[in-house]
Amino acid sequence: MNTDSINYKRPINFGWLLQMAWRDSRKNRSRLFLFISSIVLGIASLVAIYSFGFNLRQDIDRQAAELVGADIVISGNKPLSPQIQSLVDSLGDRKSTQRSFVSMALFTKNQGTRFVEVRALQGDFPYYGSIETTPASAATTFRKKQQVLADRNLMLQFNAHPGDSIKIGKVTFAIAGILDKAPGQTSISASVAPVIYMPLSYLEQTGLMQRGSRINYSYYIKYDRKENIEKLTTNIEPRLDKEDLSLQTVASQKEQTSRSFEDLTHFLALVGFVALLLGCIGVASSIHIYVREKLKAIAIMRCLGVKSTEAFLIYLIQIVIIGFIGSVLGAVLGTLVQQILPIAFKDFLPIEITVEVSWASIGTGILLGVVISLLFALLPLVSVRNISPLNTLRVSDESVNQKRDPLKWLVYLLIVAFITVFTYLQLNSWKQALSFTAFVLLAFFVLTGIATLIMWLLRKFLPLSWSYLWRQGFANLYRPNNQTIILLVSIGLGTAFISTLFFIQSILLSRINLSSGGNQPNLILFDIQSNQQQQVVDLTKQQHLPVFGMVPIVTIRLEELNGKNAAFYKKDTSKHVSRQVFSREYRVSYRDSLVSSEKITAGNWIGKADPAANNIPISIEEKFAQHNHIKIGDKLLFNVQGVNMETHIASFRKVNWNRIQTNFLVLFPKGVLEQAPQYFVFTTHVPSTTASAKYQQAVVKQFPNVSIIDLALVLKLLDDILGKISFVIRFMAGFSILTGLIVLVSSVLISKYQRIQESVLLRTLGASKRQILIITGLEYFFLGSIAALTGILISVPGSWALAKYSFDTAFSPPLLPVVILFFVVALITVLIGLFNSRGILNKPPLEVLRSDV
């Protein structure tokens, strides 16, 4: 009877396979623990981010109405026309009006001044949620009296209390209470410009509504009866668009807020995915050496009649179970970590985030962990199918690896497809997803090529004149059973990812270098009216302060681009012109020369123009032009305070926005806008906080409409904001960095089992412990150094591309963290390599050879 035929037809016994997988793992669980540890942190970071995103979406859905405060909000930066006013009057059952603007506030008790956002309110707004105050009654009482509500941080800054007085413009108000919370307000926005609520009926008396004043008009509409808001807004939105008015509903607010924070959660998920990819490198390297160790055991099973498929399934079951356990541990850790993220983001969010267990996120994380660990484990695991009974007589697995296996190419394809699709889901851009995948593949091929080249060079050109220890140490890199390729690839890729994270952090967290030392400007005054120019300058000189130029600013709107209006570009998306190009207000200036913060990059600068000309030459900031596909020679029709002006783009400018001076997207030549309604801005330098307070008090008392920005305060706030952003990014990047270190440790640690035979042989031939330590140290130092250096060099072009094309900023790699990373990786590689040899050096060679390692 043909036993091969019987063996082939024998059905697979999954119970027996599970039993064999369990028995085989008993002596190898410490090594399989390295496999678990590689993926735990990656899964933890993804589950934490997915759970945070789940809770965020739920809370946005629940609190969207409170963010808006009404069913419909109509807003713009100019009073309503009679036609639109009639439309607004016909809407809703209850209405409120708000006019908001920035101004200076003066605390009369201590003469302290502060740049604030004033909200002049009339009506019962908000209709959803509430304005929270201390005392609670102040939210109601201030509306009909000469009283205000002041932001809590503002009150603390000036040691003010309810009942104190505060002056806004020409009117002195009593402080009715402390503003604790307002609809849609975040801690960050309140820090930049603290909010003060006042009754709208007193706005005219403040004298702040002057020609050129920048005031935002908002109209809040509430329906008590049932109304189809979506259908209603569809009908009235075209009319509002024509008047440059924005329309907001609970549904649109929900969509806008969700979209804003989806970008954040997708970015953080990509950071978590990097951690998981690093873990997968550990998986692939662990299983690769694990399978090589099991070569003879598998060959013996094949001699006993086990089919190649069954041998493959035994180890596949081990991997799936271990991967599942690691994913569950990661999901548990991620669920705990999600408690921290709302605390880290609370200052940036306009809503309160609740923390709930997201079973969908946990399930996704576990499934993702099992799938991706299985994919990467399959690479070395598929070779088990090619192990024959004859391998019991063979010394190495070279014959196994030399066989061409189409299934391996399928696994490669699945891995590449998985990385690409997952990255696309996070970035929502095939271009960026393919670029990320290409970076991973390039890094892999470069490291593999370098490892192969090093082995070839050492085999051919290793100098015979070197000492025995040096020759032995370097020869280990190309001898049979060497781990040069696997270690160089895993350590190098881990270092590349970690280095890239350092570079990305440097890009995202780079501070704006605004120096307030020396004689650089540190105060900005704006909203200066034409008839106040000389008086403000005289006051500044009386205080013995410098004046760095009075810059005129004119507010204009874009009506047409190349003869087409906003409606045309809204329909024809192929033109790649943003809707904001038409909806935004442009604050422009005019001059006959460039300043030090700008230079012409294309076209010709024209500094003067004939006011009677039909087509005025202008200059556009180059990045703004690139983003909206605007070219030299394009025609722009601007509405200048009710007067249409035809212009054409004569030049592009590169602007250094980090310089403390007035910079503009659009710049006109002299001779055209001088008669347009305008206000003026100028900067000065104050030598101390005392001088700054004295000067600001004098300006606010004499010119209450003039607003002042203290750059020292802005810098402090900027440091606080960036510090909080820094914490979030470093916290999430920490998962990737820790995973990279775990992979580094496990990659070197598992190589122990490949070096035992060589080290024991050297001991048998009489080598001392010191000699073996030197040989091992040289081998691992060379491996760690080359891998770390290659990984860092690979990360540089990738990080440069991210800086240029994704973050649109200059790339300045931080040298110190990268140098430290190089030495840390090399040192860890050497230390773990030496640690691996400890067990061999402390035992007799015969005992080591007898032990089942």
C-alpha cells in the first residue's frame, strides 16, 4: 500500500495541532514573550487614540447645539442690508444679536490694561447650554444694566472682583460676575484674548464703532416650533452667500468640529501605527530566528509523518495565539491610557470630553494586532512548508531559504497593500499614503543592500594583518548563521522611525523666534484712525519710546478671479481655488518699496501706479498663490469699501512671517488706495514691564479705540500652548520610541541563539572569556553603529519631504537628539550582545552544548 498517498489524504486534526502548538511553546515562552512585547505598545497607542476619537465624536454629537447656542447663526463683518435684515426678521421665534470686536480694557482700581475680545450681547442667547458665571445670577443681571462679565483668568491677572469697575472705550462698567464658561470657548482662545460680555445697548456710547472698525455681527435664531432646519438653510444660503454672510447650524457645527479633530486623531493614529510597524519588525525578526532554531525539530516531525502543511499550522497557531494575547494586553493598556488624552487636550477643545470604554475601538485594535502580526510573521513562517525530513542531516537552513516560494511574494504584496491602505485611511491622501509606504520599502531595501555589501566587502577585503580578535569579530558578520542582515534591518528601521519622530517633533514644535530683546519691537498698536496718527506718535515720543513706522491698512474683498466669481469656482472644483479666497477679508497695505522681511521671487515689483489706470499691478505672497493655483498675470477684481478695483498680479513675494513687522498677503503700489477708508498700525519697543504698563495706560485713556498687543505676553502664551502641544506629541511619540527600543533589545537578544555554537567552539579551542567578550563586542558595535547611522541617514530625506510638502516649513534637523540616539543604539546593541554571552562564559562548554537552547 502507498503510505505517501494515505498520508496525503489524511484529514487535518486541528485538536492535535493545538496540542502540539501548546507543547512546543512550553520551552520557548520566554522568547515568545519578546514577540508579545513588540506589539503591545503599538496596539495600546492605537486603541487609546481610537477610543479618544470615539468619545470625541460622541461628545461633539451631544454638545454641538451648546457650541452654537441657537438653531441658526448668521454672521458677517458688516451690518445687514435691508433685504437681509427683512429675511432675518422673518426667521425663528426668538432672536439675539451680538457684535464682537477686540479692544483694550482698563481696570480702574489698579489702572491695569489688557487686550480683550468684547462681545456686546442683546437677547437671551444662548438658547442651548448656558453662560456660566460666578455668582450664577450675574449671567442674567448684566444684560439690562451697565455691567459686564469678565473672563476668570482676566480677573485673576488683575486681582479684580465682582463689583469692581472696568472701562471699555469711553464707558465705565461694573463687573457683575466672573465668566467661567461661554459657548464654543476654549482655554487657549481665552488666554490670547479674554472675553468680556457687555449689553449691546451701551456699545454706541463706548465710541468704539468708528469708520474702519473691525466688528463681527452675529444673529442667533431659535425655533420653538418644529422646523426643517436643513431645508430652510438650503433655501436661504445662496442669498447669504451673495452678501458675504456665513450661515451656521447645529449640523454644520457638528460636521466642522468633527472634521477639525479628525485630522488630529488621524495624525496621532499614524504615530501609533509607526509604533505598531516597529513592533512588526520585532515580530518578523523574532519569528525568523525562532523558525531557524526549530529547523531540526520540524525535520524530525516530518520524518515521523507530519505533513508540511501541518508543521506550518502548528507554528501559525502559536503566532496567532501569542499575537492575540499581545493585542489584548495592548488593548487593556490603551484603554487605561485614553484616560490621559482628554486631560492633555482639554485646553484645545470647546467641549467636555467624557471617558467611556469603546468596545469597537478595542475590537479594532485587537483585530488589527492579530492581522498585522500574522502578516509579518508569515514572512519567515512560510519557509516551514519547505523543510523536508532530510534537514535532520543538514547543518543549516540554506537549502530551505534558497527555494523560490511564490507564497512569500504574496505575503510581501499583502504587507505593502495593508500599510498603504491603513496609511490612506489616516491621511485621506493616496499620494501621502504611497509616499509613506515607499519610505518604508526604501528603508528596508537600503538596509538590506548595505548589510549585503558589508558582508561581501568583509569576505573579500578583510585585512589579514589585523589582530586575531579584530579579524574574528568582523568575520562573524559574514560567517554561516550570521545575523547581520536581520539585525541591521531591524535595528536600522527602528532607528530610522525613531529618528524620523524626533525630526517631526522638531518640525511641529519649533518655536517662532520672536526676539523682544535689544531694540526690537515688542508692542503693536492698531486701529489707529487717520486723524489720530500724529497724536499717537507724539504721545509715544513723550514717553521716550521709538516709533517704527506707521503702516496704513485697508480692508478689501475679492469679487472675481479672472472674470469668474465664487459661485463659478464652487461648482468647478477642477480649478483648485479655495472658497476662502472669496469669503475672507483681505487687510492690505500700499508702499513703494519692499521691507526686510520680503523679497520678490517671480515677476517685477512695481511700487507706484497711476490712480487713473484701469488695471492696477499688485504683489501676492507666493505660498498663498501656490495653494490657490494663482499665476503671474491673473486678474483680480477687488471690492474696496464699495468701490470695485481691477488689478493684475505683477509679482510674487516670499514673506518671512516670523519677523516682528507688518506683513501682507496682498500688497498694492502707492498712489491707489490713499483715499480709501483705512486705519493704521505701528510698532514700538518698551524697555520694561513698568514702562509698558505706563505707556498702555496713557494710550487707552487718550485713545480708547486703539488696541495694543503686548508681544511679551503673546510669547508667554505661545510657550504655554506649544508646551501643551509638545506634551501631547511627545506622549504619543513615546509609544513609538519605547517600541523601537523593545525591538532593538529583542532583535539583539534573540540573536543569542545563533552565536552559541561559535562561542562554545572558541571556548573549546582555548579562547579566554576576555577574548570572547572583545570579539562579541566588536561584532555588535559594528552592527549597532552601521545600523544606527544608516537609519538616521534614511530618516533625513523622509523628514525633509514631510517638512517641505506636508508641513510647508523649513527643515532644520536637531543634531543633539540624533547624536544621542546614535550612541544609545550602538551602546544598547553592544551591551545586550555582551549580556547574551554571559551565560556561555560562566558555564563549561560541555554543559552549554548539552543544554536545550
